[in-house]
Amino acid sequence: MENKTVALNKNKIVSYLGKEARDFTKADIIKYVEENSIGMINFMYAAGDGRLKTLNFTVNNLEYLEMILTSGERVDGSSLFSFVEAGNSDLYVIPRFSTAFVDPFAPVPTVTMLCSFFDKDGNRLSTSPEATLQRACREFKNVTGMEFQAMGELEYYVIAPIDERFPAADQRGYHESAPFAKFNDFRVKCMEAIASTGGQIKYGHSEVGNFTLDGLAYEQNEIEFLPVNAEDAADQLMIAKWVIRNLAMHENYNVTFAPKITTGKAGSGLHVHMRLMKDGKNMMLDENKQLSEAARRMIAGLMAMAPSLTAFGNKNPTSYFRLVPHQEAPTNVCWGDRNRSVLVRVPLGWTAEGDMCSLANPLTPASNFDASQKQTVEIRSADGSADIYQLMAGIVVAARLGFEMDEALEVAEKTYVNVNIHAKENEDKLAKLSQLPASMPESAECLKEVRSIYEDRGVFSPRMIDGIINDLENNPDNESAKRALNDENEMRRLVARYFHCG
């Protein structure tokens, strides 16, 4: 019987071996390298600046190949993470075979894999963001019996010299087609390359933001992924950012995931959708196709922890130029259905009666396809400055808290809004809602207040939390960020400094 998750898969290693990436073994990697004239092996791993780092290996012979796949390599942890001391800085990086892909940019045939960090005793590095996410997912399942799945919406701007033909309407680029959208072809190339690395893409489209500045055209795009377990979701977002930047270099474009570029124009977020799975079934809806108690408990946890989540998801001063009132980026801690003014949105679900496919296509008979599996909820505060593994881990911890809070359902009820939160009818509710922090120091204070929840069950290490708080409180541009609110030149300086964040 054909494996539908392998058929049509764009990852060359998956296609060649005829098995899912999660089932890859060391023998599989060696087989692919031997039979496909692979000349290089690349290890990649996420560092403290939120970017992937690379270590290249020439495939000298079979013995050497087996050695690096088995033993990994030694790296200088103090150059990768601020919390690793120079006097005890050696770490091991060990490849994870399930992440293997053929590098779409390498000058010679190359297999690339993401790595995990291990300490001198051969244990997972407790302060590694990737290991933190692994622990968060493990403890979530231990408490709830469910798997936490996630998917990201990756927003970015493409920048190039102005093409004055078929000009797009300013801030009206949502789902625009060519020729008014100029970089659709580039986005398609990005999607193909990301898919070849194993990224599970849902779709791509042009986004709202488009404007001109200093003789350059800025056009916003988005690539959204399919829900997978949270660990894989983080991996594919990391790789996707790397792919988009590399392809932009090849195409002579510039790209940025920066949260804000200039005032009055759409910023870029990193929205995260999530769902709860048990025995292959989506647990987000009940038998009446209403949001389930489990989903509302998860939302309550997100409401309780939302201010502190900015410590992981909003990592530089320009993040807080985006989190301002009366924009689609949220500031109030609340949730609602199909409502983009809230922090946590419940997107339109496939709960309508009738078969829309057969209505649109009269020659197609109605089916009994269960579309409830598509239901998610979305948190909208994070941006491209995020440490993706820390952010995912923080969200998973917050979701777990909702199952540990006695008052979770009451919290969910009190923070629900059914229309735009800024509407007059919500004035009283708005006054009672918590707010997201307005700066990095405020974010640090929010994290301090609830750090014990993140550290519970050994998920976040105290050293990691200490490091995050220190980075937020002592960012050298904290005072500049205050001035930039009323000084366009200062804002532009900060935007330039953090243009390639994360």
C-alpha cells in the first residue's frame, strides 16, 4: 500500500529511501551518501542569536563518515551562547538523522542535518533551546496525555529597486497577484526550496505590507506551514529563514524578518497556530463542533503567561514598535473568534453544514471528509526576532498551565471578546484586561514574576532564564528605543541595527 506521506514528498532523501524522515537511521544516511555521490556533510545548529550555524565535513572515506555521524564534533559553546563560560566551553554537536536533506545551495552535493548539543558528560545540554523545547513537549504530554502540535506563519519583506510598472496600492498587498505583486515568483522558489529540506508547507501569499523607502520597494510576503509536533515546527521555521535569506542572496534581493521597518506600515509577525492531538484525533472541537474544554484550558494558559512570552518571542527594541494599540499586532491579553484585534485568535473552522466542494463543483459528489482536524488557535504576539525554540517551549509550557489551573475556564471566559476589542461596547472589558509589555525591560519584569512556572518540571533551566532576563534588561538600545518613539531618525537607526534579527 502506498505511503501517502512519502508519495510526492520533495525531500530527495525521503523520496530515494521511500521512508519518512522521522524513520531515518544512520545506515540510511550512509546508504544515500554512498549511492548519490555526496561529497560533503553539513552540521547546522541554532545558536544564541537565533540563527543557524554551519560546520562542513568532506566525505573522505566510509570510516570517517561513520565516525562523524556517530560521534558528532566538538564546538566552542562560549562563542555560540552567552551563558556558556569560556573556561568550560567545549560542547558536542550530534546530528539528528530525521532532519537530513540535500542542501539546495551547496556547490557540491551535500547532505545537511540539524544537531543537538551535549555537554562534557554526554548529556543533553540543559540550557540548549532545542532541548528545552523537547522537555516542554514531554511534560505537556505527561500532564495532558496529548501531543502539542504547532505551525508557524513566517512573514518577511523582500526589498529591491523600484519597478514602476503596475504599481501596487500602498498597504493593500494582501493576496495580490502578479504583476502588481512583484515577488510572487521568488516566494514560489523559496517554497520549493523549503519543501526540499522537509518543510511541510501549507501555502504562501503576498501580505498587506508594501511601500517605497529611499528608492527601494518593500513587499511583504508570508509562508505558512502545516501543523506538526512542536519540535519539528521549530526546526522547519529555522531552516525556512535560512533558505529565504540564501535564495535572496542568489537573486540579488534583500529580505528582512524584522518586526518593524518604519512607522505607519505593516510590521512582520511570527504567528503560531497550535492544536491538541490524541490518538490521531484533533481535540480542539467537541461533539457539537464548538471549541472544546481542552482548547479553552489551553487558551487560559496562554492568557496567563502572555506578557512573559514576549521574553522569548520579542527579542529586540524594534519588537515593541510593532506591539502598539489599534494595529493587527495585539497589545491586550484577550482572545476571540475570527478576530484579528485579539492576542489569541480562533480562526474560521470548517464547521459549516453541507459539502462546500460539491456546491462549488456540481459534478463532484458530496463526501464525508472530516475537516475538524484543521481547527487550530493562533497566538499573534511574536515576531522574527524570536528565539524559535524558546518561543515554542514557552507556548507549550503556557498551554500546559491551562490544564493545571483550577480556574482555567473562568480565565478563558473573562478574557473572551466577541468583536473588535477597541469597539465602544468593550470599553469596560478593555479596562480590566492585562497588557503586553511595551519594552524589553518590562518584558524582563514579566518573566521574573512567573519564571518558576517555566522552570517547573525542569523545562527551562534557571541559567537560561537568568540569561534571557539579563539580555532584556541590559540591551544597549533600551534608552534609544524610548527616544525613537518621538524621533524618526532614531527609529531608523534602530531598524537598521536590528534589520537582520533572528
